[in-house]
Amino acid sequence: MTASDDRRAPRYTRDELIAELGLSPEYAEKVWNAFGFARQSTPDKIFGDDDLDALRLFADSETTMPQDAQVATARAIGQTMARLADWQADQLRELDRNPDVPWTIDQMSAALGQIQQLIWRRHLALALEHQVEHESDQSMDLIVGFADIVGYTSLSRRIALDELETLLESFEEDTFEIVTAHGGHVVKTLGDAVMFTCHEPSDAAAIALALHELSADERIPQLRVGLARGHVLSRLGDVFGETVNVAARLSGSARPGTTLVDEPMSDTLADDDRWYLKSIPPLSVRGYKRLKAKALEVNRHHDQ
């Protein structure tokens, strides 16, 4: 066993780790629950010295990160990892049932963990570079987009669960590919909806119209898309603010197969002859009695 393996070897129970870190049981329970392990305490030794060092850095950050912020960070990590782990467990069980797969679940889990670390490190490096380019400001000017499947609720009642799973997997995979291919970033998927951000209005417009093309072969039902531009608060991998609310309202108000954009977004695109902005009456939606918007379409006369 190498020194590195020795430091990873389990030697602490949860309570022993808490004692080593000098945390109060109440606060430790709050963080443990935030990580997603409410009522899942265990007497087993599951932590190594590497885990202790990493958690000590986290716990010692109280002078620069208040406990509320630590708990929020733990919750963000826990929710993300729980969703990823559930999906991976499904995939591993499916592979394990396949007689042509020569590896054990332990072997596949170890390889998956290594790949996950590699991909995470690369994404973190890119995110840090991106924040430096944009002055690391939590408040930034962005385009926020929402796209959702029209009639999803009634559809989910009519089709079999395996068909629904296939639909949602296709929707998530295809939207992710389109958003990233045009320089956007998928913030989160919400089953029948995806939320994304983009720095360039023209890229956001291209994303919206490419998303609608997913419905051309009827494999994915028609979508509604809303785009809004403005300042947002970026926090724990998510974005917040009025711009987010407006984009969601526009998506909910759009007709099947159409994209609605708010006034700041339409003003930005007005001089770009690739797009046609169709005037519509002001919208009356929750929180906004007269929300000004336009319908975004491809300019069919461009380059003619």
C-alpha cells in the first residue's frame, strides 16, 4: 500500500471525524443533512486522512465563510452529487446485468470515480478562467433562456414510463449539445425544461431556434422558449434575479414552437439582419401586468 492509499484508507467514523474537526454536534448534523444524509448516520469507518484534511479546510473557513454559507455550499454539493449518483447507479446496475460486460460494479465504480475527477477538474479550470475574463463579478450581464416541452403534464399521463424516460433523456442530451455548441451554458435541467445562459445575444438567438428544430421529426414534442437579458446574481452554480423570472414568464407565455424575447434582448438584436422580431401585444403574466416582448424568428430574406 502506498502512502497515498494509506491516507485514503477509512479510519474514522462520522462521530470520530466530527471530534477531530472540533465541530459542535449540532452544526455537524446540519452540514451532514445538507450534504443529503439526513437520518443516514452510520457507525462504520468511512473517512480517511485525506477526507479529514479536506473537511478541516472547509470547517476552518468560518472566519471568511459564515456557517449559513457553508451549509448552502454543502447543500449545493449534496443535491448535485445525489442526482448524479442516482443516475450512475442506474447505469451501473444495467451494465452489471449485461453478461457481455466483463467488469464488476466495483471496477466500473472506481473507473467512473477517476473519470469524474478528471472531468470535474477540467470544468473547474474552465470556470475559473471564465470568471477571470468577466472580472469574477457575481453580478453580471447575461442572457437567460428557458425552454420547456409543450403539454408535458398530459403527455406524461398518456405514455409508458420507459417512453417517458427515453423522451427526457433525449431532450436533456440534445438541448445540452445545442446550448454548448453555441457557446452557452446549461444551468440546470428540470425534467421537461432546461435553463441556460449565454453572453452573446446572437448566440442565444441561435440556440433558441436550433432547439425548435428538435421537434422537426416529432421525436421531441414542440418547445416554448423565452429569452431575457439583464443583470443576474450568480451563486453556487445557479443564477437569480428579475431576468431569470422574466425568461421563465416568457417561456410560459410563448406559443408552441415559438420564442419570445424581452425588450432589452430585442433591442440588442434589432440591428442583426439574421433575425426577424415580430411585435406582439404586452403580456399580462404573474408579477408583470404589461411585459413587453417580441417573437423571435429567422429572417427569411437574409442574404437573399
